[in-house]
Amino acid sequence: MAKRSHHSYLIVGGAGYIGSHVVKALVERGDQVVTLDDLSKGHRAAVSGGQFITGDLGDRQLLGEIFTTTPIDCVMHFGAYIEVGESVHKPLEYYRNNTAKTTDLLLAMKEHGVDRFILSSTAAVYGEPQRMPIEETDPTAPTNPYGHSKAFIEQILHDAEAAHDLRYVALRYFNAAGADPSGTIGEAHHPESHLIPLVLQVPLGQRDHIAIFGTDWPTPDGTCVRDYIHVNDLAEAHILAAQRLLDGGDSATYNLGCETGYSVKTIIDLAREVTGHAIPAQEAPRRPGDSATLVASSARIKAELGWTPQYDDPKAIIETAWRWHQGHPRGYEGGGD
Ligand code: UFG
């Protein structure tokens, strides 16, 4: 087996859903991990190892102390607000947290000579895509403040790279789902808005049905089609992206999806199979801000970094989510260990 060198990472937002899976993967590899999270959305119990610091990603003094105390090879940034609908009602909060504070983080990195950065970006930067699957070279045209807040920071990274020593990878996630197969960490948003955890709340006895937001979309069964990617496959992509930068590679932007779309109705059917529960569904109006279909081409990251998703089947993804939610029906706040 090839010898693996160990590195030190600052994981901003590492107590959240995706960040906590990356922290676990890095700790298991033997890398040095410092997690910074203000716990406004994240959970201390989700951080399975390394050093934990409670603090704000825009606190340049605190960042300076971290960078002075611990030499950091690479910063990964998961500390964003993620609700499309909420961003429409609270655009200033989204731009402050996702764009302005990220700029503070980048300034602190520059001041302390930390020059490698991995951004959690999103398929929302594409807005209403003109063709499927979506490639990284397709135009970005966000349709909501959340997508703009990420597109802005991608532009800021591009400009900062031209002016400074910074190198970065922007990872545009499609629909992150599932949980670590250990069942110890998983998705725990409050309030929850994502399809799979909401569907699973029905067999958990926490809601009596799942609402299907629109059955008149221009898709085969009339419900929205999404590209679901397992959170541990996302984690692996972060590690490969960091390795690219640590090996001296150039900045890059990659889509992350499994390249196959599944409808809302299909996901509900698969959850019925996994849980053995009838899961009543009710048709509801379209949700503002949704697109009919979002499916990635991930050909670029496969070709350039050798990334291969281990979970290419949404049923297997739902099984891991179900294990987590059964063991932790109220997330990290009690109701499980
Ligand atoms: N849906 C329902 N009922 C529900 C919840 C969701 O029918 O109760 C539908 C949505 O309308 C959508 C699909 O299920 O068609 C998936 O919805 P999610 O909320 O799980 O995910 P989104 O595709 O809306 O959002 C994801 C990320 C966002 C990102 C967006 C676009 O969570 O952060 O993709 O890239 F912005």
C-alpha cells in the first residue's frame, strides 16, 4: 500500500452534517484535525475526534490564534447557512455568514500564510440549468440568495488566487444524503427541510405523512428529480481535493453527484422498502425555488482525482440514514446515545 503522509486541517463548521463526516474520515486516517464551529447549527457530539474550538468563522483574532498555535496545511469550510427558502427571506444574514465571514476567514489565512482551501459549494449556483447532466463549464445563474452567496465566494476565491498564493477547490454538491454506516453520526437539522430525513420521520412516528411538493413538474412521474450522493462519498472527495492541493496541484471546481436522477416518488417508494412502513404521501403545491431536475456530471472529478462514489444506489443511501435516525430519533439532543 502506498505510504500516506499525514496533514493538519482546520475544519470550519465541522460539527454540522457534512463537516462531521469529514472530521471522522480525517481522524480515522490519522490526520490532525482542529474543528471550529459556533454550534449555532452544529452539534458538539457530532465531532468524533481531534481538537474542538467553539467560535465564529469571521473572528479573525481567534483564527489568528489558531493559525499561530497550529500549523494548518489546509482549511475546509462547511460553516454556511444552507436553506434556499430561508435565504429568500433573510438575504442579509446569508450574505454576511456565507460570503462576508468567508472573506474574513480567507483574510486571516492570508495574514498567516495558510494557502489551501476547500469550499463547500452547491448545485444551486447553476440556477435553472439549460441541459442535463450539468457540467462545471455550464453557466452559473443562481436564482436565490443562497446560490448567489456561494457563487460570490467562488468568484472571490478566483480573484484571491490571482492576487495571492491561495489555491482552492470548490466542490459543488448535489443532494447530500445518508449517514455514516456506523450509525454514530448523521443528519440532524433543526428544523429539517430535506426530503430523506423528512420521509423517515413518518416511520419514526414523528409525522403522519410526507408532502410531495408538486406532481406537475416536467419529469417522468411529475415529481422533482434529484441526484443523491452519500455523505461519506462527499467526505472522500474532500480528502482527494485536499490531496490535490497538498501535492502542488492547481485550483479546481468539481461537481459532486452520482450522475443519476431519482424522483421524489421513487425516493418515497425506496424508503417504504427500507423501513417496511406504508409512509402515506400527500400531494402538495410546488415549493418556491425548486427546479424540476438537477443531475450532475461528475466526469471531471472522476477523471482528475479518481473519485468513485461507493454508494451509487439511493436505497443503500437511505438504509444508512435509517440506521442513524432509528438510533437517534431526536438527533443529537437525547433519544439515542
Ligand atoms: N421535497 C418534497 N417534500 C418534502 C421535502 C422535499 O417533496 O417534504 C422535495 C423538494 O421539493 C425537492 C426534493 O424533494 O424536489 C429534494 O428536496 P431537498 O430539500 O431534500 O433538497 P433540494 O434539492 O431542495 O436542496 C439541495 C440542497 C440545497 C441546495 C439544493 C440545490 O439541500 O442546499 O439542493 O443544489 F441548494
